[in-house]
Amino acid sequence: MVGFGSFLKDYLEFHNISQSEFAIRLGITQKHMNEIANGKVPITAELAANISRLTGIDASFIINVENDKKLKETIINDLGTEKAVDKMLKENFSLKELKEREWVKFLDITSPLQNYLDILKFLKIKDLSIIPSLEKQVLFKKDGEDFNKLALWIAHCDEICADQKVNEYNKLNLAFLVEDLNKLAYKGIHDINEIQDILNKYGFYFVCDKALKGTKVRGCFKVRGLTPTIYNTANYAGLDSLYFEILHEIGHCKSDYNEAKNKTIIESTEEKEKRADSFAINNMIGEEKWMLILDSDLTEKSLLDISKKYKIPMCYIVGRLAKFKKIPYNSTLYNKYDVIKSA
């Protein structure tokens, strides 16, 4: 493994300084100098500071190079060979897809050990032994879910939302947030940027981006600092499902904000999931209005009349009618008002 000794050798050669002369200036023995140059002994923080004073090379760079070397040695000790590291990353961390989607900044794509380090940096963990601890912080019950992929998606969303400018959150404004979201749905708006602007205005981080292949999650709710945060996986076909997922997570915010300070809620207890579902459903179409819809003749005209009179988005109406098999998903009504047409 390449440690700082290799860099130091190049520095001394470039500046025509012998190792013995540098050892004297550094106050160490020739033997110690030789061991440093050949990577046989670690460089302490004190020694790094002394080398920095003599060479002008930043001490933090020296320490980082040494730490990378140690970590790479640990990786090889754990997994055996670089080929084994590469195999593990491909099988467990969707390496090919990460490269294609450019989520991770890979410094040397040809080096399995560097890829490993780059993924650790992206996940913000010291090594993969931390993954089980991360998993314990996520409420999720789906069998067969690959948590590694899930952790990568959450880390990706964390990076995106870090750049968002978000107002201070006030739980008293949730009703106004829901009202403004329903206004967007009423206009048939599915532009994620417009939806994000509304959520940011009311103190929420919001990201909607596809998860890695094979990840079954649809969304999650967490609290970053004091700021409620919603991540959706863009796993929707209709406007109603898009807004339902967002309102479902807002339901978690209303009821489970304190829990989400320490947990990422993907799927909580059955009771809490039903409560979040009810929040979304009732804020899309209340029970009384739903009965009114069912009592109509379900023609486009009658449904539009109800939509206009009560400001209920047509996507909500036809989406729920299709879900309860009152109209087919391939009907003209559903495809006209709920299917999101690609640009």
C-alpha cells in the first residue's frame, strides 16, 4: 500500500535532499528515516507536523495519506484481495449503477480499494461494520430489502437536500402546507421543483429521486436537526399517488416528529402507518365528499362539477375511483386526469 513515505521520497529526490540529511534536520535516526520512506512504520501526528514544517506539505495531507494506507491494509486483511473487494462492492453496493448515476465521486474508478474508500466517504461512516448500526436507526419491515442500497439512496438524498434553502418549520402551518399542495394537485402540477418550493416554504426538506434498482422503498420521513425531511423515490405513475406519498409523510411529521429525530421512518408500526394513511386520505378527499362522489353517476361531467365546486383535484377523484375498482385504470377518465404524461 502506498503511504506518505513514497511521496516523501519523491519530494526529497526532486529537491536534491538526501535521506540522511533530511533525517538529521528532522531529528531522527537514519534507520527511522529509511523505515518511513519505505512505509514500514506509521507517521505520528507529531512527526507529520515536523515534516510539514520542513517541507511545506500540509500535515493534514500527510495524516490523510497514512490513514488511507492503514484503512486499505485493513480492507485487504478482512477481504483477502482487491479482486474480492471489487466483487463485494459489485454484489452489495450496486457499484455499476453508482458509477452510471454519478452519485459517488470516484477518485480512481480502476481501484477497488479506492472505490471502497469513496463509498465510505459517501455514506459518512468509518467502515462497513457501521452498517448494522445504521440499519437499527431505520424503521422498515420489508423482507428481503437490501439495506446497503437503501443507505446509499438516503445518503444521496441527504446530499441533495443540503443545498436547499428552507424556512423555519412551524407545526401550526401544516394545514396551510396541505392546502397549498392540494392547490398544485388541482392544477395538475407534477413538477417536482414546484412541489419542492412549497415544502421548503413551510420548513421541509424534500427530495424526489429514483432509488437504486431492487429497492422497494417508496419514501421516508426523518428530521435533520429540527427540520422535517421527506424523501420520495419517484415510484409513481399517477398524480394522486405522488401527492398521496407526500401527504403520507406529512402525516408522519404531524404524529411522529419527535421519533423521527432519532429514526428514519420508512415503515413504522401498523398503527402509525394507518394513521399516516388516514391523514393523507382525509386531506385529499374527506369521507363526506367521497360519499358524494360515489353517489354520483361517475360521468366526467358530474365528477368535474364536484371537483370545481369543492376544489378537489380530479386526479384525486379518478385515482381513488380506480383504486376501488369503480373505474378501470385503462379508462379515458383515469388516463385523462391522473396519468402523468412525460414531457
